[in-house]
Amino acid sequence: MDRKIYLDHAATTPVDPRVAEAMMPFFTECFGNPSSQHSFGRDAKETVESVRGQIALLINADPDEIVFTSGGTESDNFAIKGSAFANMNRGRHIITTAIEHHAVLDPCSFLERFGFETTYIPVNSNGIIDPADIENAITDRTILVSVMHANNEMGSIQPISEISSITKKRGIPFHTDAVQTFGHIPVDVKQLGVDMLSISGHKIYGPKGIGVIYIKKGTKITPFMHGGGQERGLRSSTLNVPGIAGLGKAAEIAASLIDTEPGRQIALRDYFIKILAENPGDLKLNGHPVQRLPNNINISFNNTDGEYLMAGMDIAGIACSTGSACSSGGSGPSHVLHAMGLSDRMVGCSIRLTIGRSTTSKEIDTAAEIIAALVKKARAMTPNF
Ligand code: PLP
């Protein structure tokens, strides 16, 4: 094979060369601290504020509802711990789902040490939650609901606006982790009806180490980092100006592609699934067949060790991830696939293939051929895996 094939875009994306170019001046000539009162500072601040306005426009928010963070993990931690601290006198009950990223699950279990309780809403076999379960779980002590927009492992998209009509009625803050959706499918905070929303730069061909939390005006939240008072005192620390410039460019490019790229990826995704179903066949698509991210394929190949498959693909120059290892950044077998009712064996048989902007149908043909050969070999070696 002349070129490696990258099919792990849910883990991270390459920085678009236009993004790298947009970042460069902020390391050297425009290096000022945006908090400084002189022209160096003002120049940096101008860029920060223009990106703030741009992100706000893209998600239908106001600029002063945008706070820059170090990425999706920080935004999730901020939403959960910040809401918990701000509302602990009102109650100590959080509702989330069994399929969240660890950046949501772990802050919840951390808070349990301080007397908070978490209800983990289950999902159906397609990985979708029932909004009625949220409604039934709400108590007088509930101070936050957090449900991810789309799942990073199996791509299912959740009924966020249906959930927000419930949380609004009950006056409960609602957070969504939109790390896998922002820049990939339309994200509008007013349509979704959320109070807080997490975004990450490196999932949209931007740099690592930059993210955003949208915090709707009037939402009670305790500052996440204390110090110099940046970001209106909500998130101290000198702003990552190169990262913010890169995020701005990445978001601008993503917005210019939002009408065309999802459709292209859906066509490639469905073609990939179809040819794998023909050869090697005997597989199960995990996640909702249609209500799923355009780029996500999560498949269990019967009688095939996913780890073996991933290692074989890696040797052949193809990158993917498995449900048995750390596709979500956590450790151990996928809690997401388990929550959907997959047996340990089927979780062990799963791999995640996530396509990207540069993925071609030729790459998919090549990858499918290699996967089919590896699966057949695995099945012949260990027919009862
Ligand atoms: N939330 C989801 C759904 C993710 O997929 C990820 C990254 O894998 C994160 C949060 C964490 O984002 P970051 O890597 O920017 O901290």
C-alpha cells in the first residue's frame, strides 16, 4: 500500500494546513498576552474576541456566553463540577447517561465522594435514551442533567431538544457534550435548548488543547480555575491565543463544509458497511442505523477478536480503534457497548472505523479488502472466539 489509511477521526483529526498557517503568527510576531494593556495585548485580544464572536454565531449564542477552555474534557468537568458547586445548597442529584464519555462520568463519580448522587439513564439496543426516563428520574434535589449530543464510540445521536423541553419545564440546567457533533453536523444551542455545551478543537481539524464551553446567560456556575480572572473570572489562565486562532479557522472551514461533507461521509459510511456486510459478512452494526454520526461505523464481526483485527490492520497501515481497549480514552472494555446490551464476547469482537474529510472510496475499498482477509483468517484460526 502506498499510503497509510487513517480511519480513527473520532479519536482525533489532522490539523488542516490552513489552520496551522492561521496559528503561526500567534507564536511569533503576535505573541502578546490578551490581558495586557499595550498594542501587543490589544492585537491578541482582537483575535480572541473575533473568534469568540465567530463561535457564538455558529452555535447561535452570544459572544459573552462563550468561554475558552483547554478542550472537551475541561468543558465537561466545568459544566458538571461548576454546576454542582453552584447548586449544592439546592440539591445534590445529577442525571446523566450510561454511555457518556469518561470526561462526564468521572466528574460525576468524583462528586459522589462529596455526597452527590448520580442517576445513569440506560439506552436501548440502538444506543438511544428515552426522554421519559429523564423525566421520571428528576427529583426535587436534581441540579443538573447531562446528556451527550452524539456518542464517540458508536455514533448514536440523542434526542436533545426533546430532553430540553423536559428540563426547561422543571427548571433544571441541561448540559450536552457536543464534542463529536460541533463542526460535523449543525449545532444550534437555541434549537437544542441547552444551557451548557462542550466543544473541542482537535475533533474538527483544529489543534489539540483548545475547547469551548457555551454557558447560557443566567446559568448558575462556579468558576473552574481561579487566578488572574480571565474569561470574566470564570476560567482564569492566560488565553491560548494560537489555539484560539486555530479553533477559529477550523470552525470557519467546518462551517463552509457543513452542507456538503456530512452527505459525502454518509454515502461513504453506508458503502463501507454494505461491502463489509457482503465480505466477510456475519457482522453486527452497533448503534442506530440512521440516527448516527455521518462518519461513524462501529461493527462487531462474529467470531473475530477485535484486538487481533486492529493489530492486523495496524500492520497493514490502517488505523482504527476497538471496543475492547480504550477507544473513549478510558480503560477496559467499552461501557458504551455494554450499556447497549452487547455481551462481553461481542464487545471483544468490535472495532470502530471513523472516516474523515480526506477519506476516499478507494481507501475504503482497500481497507475493506484487508479487513475481510483478516476476519476470515481470524475465524479460521479461532472459530469459537
Ligand atoms: N467528549 C467526547 C464525546 C469525546 O469524544 C472526547 C474526546 O475523545 C472528549 C469529550 C474529550 O475531549 P478532549 O480530548 O478535547 O479533552
